[in-house]
Amino acid sequence: MKKKTKKKTGNDYPLFGFRLDPDQKEDLSNDLIDILDIYNGDLDKYEKKYSKKDIFLKALVIGFKELKRRKN
């Protein structure tokens, strides 16, 4: 018999957040949508689309590496 697993909710995942000015949020949101369109525009219909979270996390990881490299 297959073991039942509890369905995860949003509260089961850690949250990372920070506050922005309304203009900063608007600029970031627009950039995020533009980049999301670029990444998802070249996909075949069977390929998994990127989410906003995927793009935002990739940008943070790449940006942090670049900031560290520039500082050293």
C-alpha cells in the first residue's frame, strides 16, 4: 500500500523578503517580466516554462557572484 504524504502548502517553504520603494518594485517587476518573456519565448510547447521565482533566484545568484568577484 502506498504511503500517503501530506500536500505541501506555502507555509511549508521558507520565505525570503525585503521592503522596496514603490518605484523600485515597479522597475524590478517590469525587468522581471521582460526577462521572463525572453527566457520563455524560445521554448517549445513541451518544455517547462520558467517561473518568476526561477528567474529572480537565477538573477540573485549571478548577481551575488558578480558582486563578490568585483570586490576581490
